[in-house]
Amino acid sequence: MGTASPTSALAALAALKVKGRAPRTGYDRDLFGSGWVDTDRNGCDTRNDVLTRDLTGETYKPGTRSCVVLSGSLADPYSGRDIAFTRGQGTSEAVQIDHVVALSDAWQKGAQGWSTDQRVRFANDPLNLLAVDGPLNMQKGDGDAATWLPPTTSFRCAYVARQVAVKVTYGVWVTQAEKNTMATVLSTCPGEPLPGGVVAALPERAPAPAPAPAPAPAPAVAPAPAPAPRPAPAPAPAPAPAPAPAPAPAPAPVPSAPVYANCTAVKAAGAAPIHRGAPGWQDKFDRDGDGIACE
């Protein structure tokens, strides 16, 4: 547990243990003392001490050293009304002293294991006592915050803060439903202090984990060298020029046509008779025009 320090009721709520309600078996009001006692030894019992604290315009029974309150006016925190208090049969019940944390509730949430002296101190502790409207106190019974809250909503923060202060002081636990209701009420007034100068020892907060170290940077990897460029393929050799075709042989010279001077020459050359179109033909040789000459 951490060092006790002044704190808000909402923060102190974290110090309360959460457990289920124990059975009411064995509870008796007398286990918390028989009636009101003078725990602070000022000569007045606790009921009259609380009336003196919470009433205004109070008067006292003569001869009681201003202990026994006879009358006064209560600004009731539960109903928001002003209630006239007069001591006496049938009138005292109009203003009752409420155990803010009910004795039966405390019995079911830890007080069963206390000593008698501790229970008497609890029942007479002014921190746990308020003068309030009698009928509303009867309506509350032994309810906790999960089952009963004051009708005056503006007083709920102070009421729940007082319950937290009492339970922190005496180690009375709360049920989960009760804690949820308390948290809901106190979330509307997060700065509401614990009354009576109560301080709470709050659980140490676990230190925030140290941030994980940043991972070491991965070693730089040199890029793989670029592959050497492949040499350009050698150009294919130019095709050998096709050999020039051998020149065609010169045509054999056409023998020139013989020229005959006359049929005598034709005959001498052995070309007679000579026909039209034959080499050496001349029309002058064909005197009869039949295409045959030098017959």
C-alpha cells in the first residue's frame, strides 16, 4: 500500500475491497453496544452530540450541561426539507440518527470479525452518523448504495463520499454492484473530498513499463553488382559476293550471205538452183518469177 494522503472519494474508492455479501446470520444491534454511549467522554451521549452538531436553534434540558437537546430545526440532507425537532414521546422520531453505513451492512461486510470494542466505536463514530428525516431513515433500513440513495440528488455525492470514508476507515468491503453505483455517483463530482479529514492509503500504481528499445537497424546490405554487360555479338560476316556469271560466249558470227554477181557465179559456187530466201538470192536471178533461179 502507498503512503496515506488526502484524496478524493472517487480515488479512495479504489482502496475498497470488493467481495460478496456474507450472510446476516447472527446479527444483533446489541453486538454494536447497547444504545448510545459517550465515546468521546464529554459527558453527552453520541445521539445528543450529533443533534447538537446538525440542528440549528437548539435548546437543552436544564441541568444537563447543554447535553440533552430538547428542540431545534434540521435542514434535512436526505429530503431537502426543514424539519422541526421536539424531544418527546411521538415527536422525537421525526428526526433520527442514521448510520450512514448501516450496522447490518457492516456486519455482512467485515464487522462479524471485529471485537466488541471496535463495533461500539463504529456505531458511535460521528463520521458515520447524520441527523436525518425519520421516515426516510426507516425507508433506507440497512440498504447500501446499490439499493438506496437519498432522494435529494444534490446530496448524493456527499452521502456516497461519507460511505467511502467510513468503509476506508474501518476496512468494510463493498459488493461489485455497490462499488459500481458509488463510482457512477462520484463520477459526477470527481473532486468530492472524503469528509472528516479522512485519508486513504491507495494501492501503488504499477509503474508504466519502460518502452521497448528500438530494434537495432539492420546492417546495410550492399546491392549486388550489376552484371557485366555482355559483349555485343560480332556482326555476321558479310556474305561473299556471288561470283559474277561467266560472260556468255560471243555468238558465232553469222556468216555473211554470199553475194553472187549472176547465175554463172551461183552455179560456179554450186548453189544452183537457188531458191527465194536462200543466201545469195537476188530477185534478178528469177526471170520467170517462180521463186527458183539459176536452173
